[in-house]
Amino acid sequence: MEENKDPHPGGKGDKKPTLNFYWIYAVIGLLLFGMLMLNSGQNGSQIQWSEFKDYIEHGDVQRLVFDGQRVTILLKDEVRESMNEHGDENTLLNTVYRSSDYWLNVPSGDAYLDDLKTLSEQYDYEYVYEPVNEWGQQMLTYALFFGLMIGVWILIMRRLGGGGAAGGQIFNIGKSKAQLFEKGKGTDVNFDDVAGLDGAKEELEEIVEFLKAPEKFTNLGAKIPKGALLVGPPGTGKTLLAKAVAGEAQVPFFSLSGSDFVEMFVGVGASRVRDLFKQAKEKAPAIIFIDEIDAIGRARGKNASMGSNDERENTLNQLLTEMDGFGTNSGVIIVAATNRADILDKALMRAGRFDRQIYVDMPDLTERKAIFEVHLRPVKVDDSIDVDFLSRQTPGFSGADIANVCNEAALFAARKGQDDVKHQDFLDAVDRIIGGLEKRSKIISASEKKTIAFHEAGHAVVSWLVEFASPLVKVSIVPRGQSLGAAWYLPEERQITTMEQMLDEMCAALGGRAAEEVIFKKISTGALSDLEKVTKQAYAMVTIYGLNPRIGNRSYYDSRGDQTFTKPYSEEMARMIDEEVGLMIEKSYERAKEILRENSEKLTALADSLLQNEVIFKEDLERILGARPFVAELREPIHAPKEVVNEAPVTDAPPLDETNEDAPEEGLSSSSEA
């Protein structure tokens, strides 16, 4: 018995070659083209009128066929044999194609037609008039033309349809574009990969459990939630949660974006919504995930297009009907995500459509630690890495920011040719993300560098000596990004802020400009970001938080996001607001100058240290300024911060004299271990 030589029976080796029908089309086309060329040709060779008359006069012609334009000549047999004996090549060819020996184009005009008639009467040969039959040639021409048009149409439709069937998107434009994940296939994310979102995971895990074991809930009379809306700032993990649901649910999961519903054609969005829910009902129980639902869920009447096209409203109306209308939607759950819940339509937010609104907030200290542990799994780190330290040095970071920190640290280690990622790489990564890339090659004159040093020293001194300012971590005069210098702080993670805390923060933010005026008796454009921050904060205190005694307990903030063209207060109130804001800022500025005048020697010593080292840390401030008076409010010393005060110069400021001054070798890397 002969053994099977194929080691993999049924595999690729057994697969028979498939027949490509395009080759059949090509062969048919070549045959038709050959028939056309053969039909258009003539047997024999062409002769002139004088030669034709010589054959007639010598009696060599047996038969003439005239079709109205040309004459086909057939010679007598004995003449053909005689020519064959003399080795005429034409006779050899004509023995095969016996239909003619020669042919002649008859010139236009009646004279030649009369000559043909006269010759046929004078000489003995057969003369036949046969109009040419072009029916086959015309049919072939039409067939080729229509075949070419059909081919071009198929090509265009394939291009429009993205490579699908002929006319793919033209004929399927109303079909849903949702990506289907069957039983978790296609995504490798589960709830174990989502850290720091315990509350959101708990609610979504309950939905997944309902789909897996509905009897546990229905026996008690509970109904499956119809929808869950994930709301939160960008980068907090809303889409990641949806991926985890797809990986855990083990039911059909339809994923698409809100923008996938809307096209330039009116009615397409509503049609796609109907098709999406039709597919989901057929595969129920199923989950539909709509990312960035604000693309179609904007409140009706507030569309950014100013009413030029109501396609989004039509799509929203159809979505509202499908989610909770007269039709049944049993077994289909909607999960949506957005970071702009304030602009969503109220009808979309009500119970019965989105029963659960899950707020995905920025992670706190414990959650950041869990997120770091997840993102550090694939990173080859040094044994000295302290995850608790990393979580404490990144307040206000989102999950996406933490993932970026881990990736940047690995990139720093790779640039240095290290075998693993060390503690310093994470410090450099945090500084890179917060302040931007170092620009030591930037040309800064000696006078500018001195001004920047005193500016940053002013921030450091004032923030060190006021009670509620965020603890300062590091000060640098190395240019980063668009800033010429920066001060890093470690803000306290608090949920409410008092008036005294906000005033201290304003005073610390104005410390840079105050130092310039105290030392140089003049000010510069370097306090642009400080002034922007202070002005916004002062107006918020007066008009939003009601923290001004003269204005009183009033807030002109509209949480609904309604945009009006007029201020919600009178001109007299606007004047009072401007006066109070200006008075509040000037008081903070005078307070900062007073603190710096009382500590001018410490300010100068700190600025000199900055000019020498370019970067100083909290330990340097303790050495120069002494222990901070408000020790009870401080946390453990942290070397890297989240909040940065960027001192970006005004772009339209007049240029100063620039001299190329080499930066000292001491910098962030050499001082970070202090």
C-alpha cells in the first residue's frame, strides 16, 4: 500500500488551484479580436487598375465579385497553375484561400463603374454584384463596446465599495459599518487589563454577568439595563473599558464610532441605525458600543451646522426610536462613550435609553499605582523602581498619560543603550511629558538668562513662604518646549478649594513678575502664562464660585452649556466684576512683592544657584530658604511633579540681543538624585 507522501493531508498541499474567471474573459476577448481582424482582412494581394485591365484583356479572369467599393478577382485554373510553375508566391497562398487571387479598390466616380460594365460585356468571365454583409462585424463591435463599458463600471464600483462586490458602497451605503466581534474574538483585552476603574468595572461586569446568566436577575423580577453611558475626560479609559466588555461578554459585540452613521447623503444615518439594530437583534443577546456618541447625539436645535443639514437630527431620532420605541429590543444592550456629555440631547440621556451613566474620572493615588503596575508588565525595569513613588509623583495624570510615561522611559533607556529601564529614565520621561523637550541649544543672552533665573526664583520663594501654595519640587531655567524656564509643583489632591488657597496660588503665580520688578525695577513679557492663569482664576472666583464679598453669592456659570450672545448680567455688574478682579490681582501682586522685599537676600542666593546649576530641587530650597513654615501641610519630598508654570514669552514682543552662551554641564540628570 502506497503511503501518503504529503505530511500534511488536507493542508495547503492538497488545495487544488482555483480557476480564475478573468483568464476565461481574456481568452474570449482575444478570440473575438482575432475574428475581427480576420474578417477585416482580404485574400490575395492588391493590384492597380491597369494591371486589372491587362488580366481582363488576356482572358485570364474567371470570376469578378463587386461589393460596391472593391473588386475581388479569381483567375482561371490554368493561369493559376502556370503562375505556380513560375514560383509566384501569391499563387501558393491563394491555393489555400481559394476565394480570390487579387483585389482592387474601385475609385469613386461613374467612369470606373461604366468601365467595369463595358468590360463585362466585351469579355467572357463571370461578373457578380454582392453587397458586403457587415452584420457580424457590427455585432462584434457592439459587443466589444458594451463589454468595455461594463468593465469600466465594475472597476469604478469596486473602487467606491472599497474592494467589495460590484457597486459595494453605492448599493450598500445604508448598511451598518459596525465591526463585529464574535465571542470575544478579535480583542485581547479583559477586565484584568483595566486598572484603577473599580466603580465603572463593577457596573459593566454586572451587565456582562446579566448576559451570561440572566436567570439570576430575572428570577427576582429584574430587567436587563438597556444602555450604559461612559462619561469622562479624554484618556481615562472609556474605550479600554468597552474593549474589556467585548473580551469578557462572550456575546456578539458591535463596535463603531458615532461618525460612522453620518454621510453626505440624506437618510443614510437613519438607515445605518436601523440596519445595526436589525443585525444585533438577529444575534441577540448582543452589545452595541458607540464611541464618541456626541457626533450624532448633540442636542437637537444646537447643531453646529446652524440648520444647514438635519441629517444628524434624523440619525438621532432613529437612534432614540430604536433604543426605546414601540419596537422590541430584548437582549440588545447599548454602551456608549463621550467626553462631552453636556451637549447630549436630554431624550438620549433619560432612563430607559441610558439607564446607567458611569463617570470615569481621573485616577487617584491608589488607582494610579494599579495603572502603573499594568503598564509596567511589558517593560523591563530595574529592581530599584518604586511603583508607589511613581504614582505619587504623577498627580492629575490620566491612564493614557501613565502609559505614555512608561513608554517614554523605555525610549530614554533605549537611547542610552541600557539593558533595562532605570529610575532616572522615569524622571526624565515625566519631565519630558510635562515641560517638553529640553532645548539647550537655544540662544539666550546673559541678561535674558539672569532675568529668567530671578523670575523662577521669585516663584520658588513666594510659593515656599505662603501657606496654601502647592509645594515646590523643582525649578529649572533650561528651555523646554515653548518655555524659557519652569517651576514644578506637587499640588494637593483635593476636591474643594477655599478662597484663601486660591489667593495664595495667585500670589505664588505672580511671584515671577514681582521678582523682576523688585530686582530690575522693570518687567518683561515672560509672565504671559502666569497672567493668563491668574486672570482666569480671579474671574472664576468672582463670577462662578461666588468668592467675592462685594459681588456676593452669585454664579453666572451655566452647566447646560447654553451659548448666549449677551452676558447674563447688567453693564453695572460687569463693571463691578472687572473692578473686583483687578483689585484682587493687584492685592496678590503687592503681597508677592512685599514677601520678596523681605527676603531679597534669599531671592538673590536662589537665583545665583540657578544660574550656576540651571536646575535646583526641594533640598536646595531648604538649604537656602530654611525649613518651610507650614510643615504640617507638606507631603513627602517628590522629585517630579504634574503642574508646571511655563514662562512662555509673548510672540509679538520685540527681539532682544541674542548671544550664544553654552549651557553648563550640570542639569536635570546630575541633580535629580539630590
